[in-house]
Amino acid sequence: MIRSAAKNVGWVGVVVDPDDYAIVMAELQNGDGLSFSTRKRLSAKAYAHTAAYDTVIANYFNSDEFPREQSLTFKMETILRYGENPHQMAAVYHSPIKSGSVNILDAKIHQGKQLSYNNIGDADAALACLQEFTEPACVVVKHANPCGVAVGSDITEVYRRAFAADSLSAFGGVIALNRTCTASVAEEISKVFVEIVLAPDYEPAALEILAKKKNMRVLALGEISGRQPRHEYKIVAGGMLVQDRDVLELKAEDLKIVTETKPDLNTINELLFAWRVTKHVKSNAILLARENTTVGIGMGQVSRVDATEIAIRKAGESIQGSVLASDAFFPFRDSIDKLAGTGVKAIIQPGGSIRDEEVIQACNEHGIAMVFTGVRSFKHG
């Protein structure tokens, strides 16, 4: 019925949105009937309404991993002030189906200005990384990349370590916690400038403390569970790319030790921590971590050795006793040679290069343990 009415736009006006009632009534009361421009606009809304309805049903019944025809539907939540840059217009759209999984758009906003386009992207990146961990964790994100991550037993101490990992980059970033934000943590956060704080919930005293920072966005996410399998979509010129989300979780038994120096169990656990974070760093990514805290991250470089040099510089004196994670294999031994004498004790990387033996030999020469994951963790944005 709705589609039939919409198709007859030349003579029929169809209303599917109560917000249009007043406009329709006003035109009808003028005595000239609905104008063609109004009928056309209403017809477009009607087609969009039925298309969304059909899409939801089709996707519900479709069991194919990659269906021959792919339709998606979203409903506009709000117009944003601007997009990635002030000269770009933007809006945020919400899925019509409640997935039940934690997300930024369903968060309770306790205070602060409207989330911007970049705020939402950064907060989503922080949440994705945070979901890698079940133990108390803190993730600090800037420009959609982690710049400080730590796990431990006490959430206040975990926050301190994560922020101190790269306090310069953390300025104006996103702080994400997977435990209740206590008054103690809030006191620490209030000492610095951050755009957004994310947590499952907040102690009343913590909200009072954060309220003194009126422009700080404070979001309560509810229970934070692990990342769920789903499709990810990327619009490209002429079409769209679709892939499974990377939710692969590596365990100690998945790793292959390839060097003469063997990492102990504690080092293996540090390597696995570093790998979980590296999955969320833009490629090429090199990450240094010590005692379950990132100490230096080289991200988004087109050369792996450049990413290595940045991570080393960022780590400074904290590099001593650290472990290194690389999101893809080392094509040459040059990155390993850069680590000589720095104190890096172990490396985790996919392996698979035609020069793996050269890289292994370099590790043996420098007394560095190395394990292969057998899987890559590229992140291209």
C-alpha cells in the first residue's frame, strides 16, 4: 500500500512520518492540495521507509556469509556540527536493530558537549581496543590510535601507567576504562586535559569530580564484553569492501618459538598483551611494552624500520626489558639490528617472510627471543 501510494506521486501524497503531519495539514487547509514538491518529498520518504523495512527482513533471513546482493539500512540520529574537518558536513546514523553489544552511540552521556564526528571515531577505536581485555584495563586513544594501554589489578594504577606511557600524545585524547570509574581515578583524570572519558559506570563522587571539567564528555557504556564476530564495511569508489572482523584471540600454545633464546612464561604473556594492542594500531605498526604497559608505539608508517625507530624513540629509557610486537613480518633484518643493545628481550611477529632465516639469525646474534604467530594483524584504517 505504501509503495503503491509512493509510486503514484503525481496524484497521491503518502505520509509515513508523524513529523510531516503539520506540513500536510497546512497545505491541505490552503485549499490547493499538496504541492508536487511536497508529494515528491513524501514519496521519497515512503520508499526509504519500505526499503529499510525490507532490508531488515532480508538480512534477518539471509544466512549467506556474503550474499549476492547486499543492502544496509541506518536511521539518522542527528546532524553533527561538521565532519572530519570544519568544511565537511556530517551526520551520525544508528542501526535500527539493537545488537545488544556495547557501543558508543547507545552510551549514556553524563555531561559534556555533543560528540563530534572525530569524537565518535576515536571513542569507538578506544572501545574496540578495550574489549581485548577482561582484567582491569585502561586505553588512551588519540586520532583513533592507542597511545597508551595498560592492564593490572588496580584500575587507578592501571590508568596512571596507561596515561604516563605517552602523556604528550594523550593530551586531548580519549580515556577508556573497563571498570567503574572511582573517585580516585576521576581525581587523576581531572588533572589533565582529555576530550572523553569512557567507563562501564561511575561512582557518584567520581561524577562530581569530573563535573568540574564542564566540556569533558563523560560516557557510561554499561557492561563491556568482548568483541563479537560481525562484518565490517568500507566504502570505496564504485562499491564497498566487506570482511569479517578480526576477533582472533591468540594463546600461548599458538606461538612458535624460532630462536635460540627461549622466552619464559611471563615474557610470553607480555608478548600476548603487546599483540592484542598492536591489532588496533594503524599499519605499519611496531609496539614496545613492558610489564603489561605500552612504552613506545610506532604507527602508520610505510616502512617497518621507520615504525621501529619511532617506537624506540618513544620508549626512551623504558625500553630496557621490554618486548616488541610487529603487526606483519619483518622483510629484512634491519629492524632487528636497530634493537641491538636497547634491552628489548623478545619479539612477537607473524613470520612468513622469504628472509625469515635472516631475521632469526639477527635475533640470535643479539640474544633476542622471537615467536611467530602465523597470523597477521594489519589495520589500514
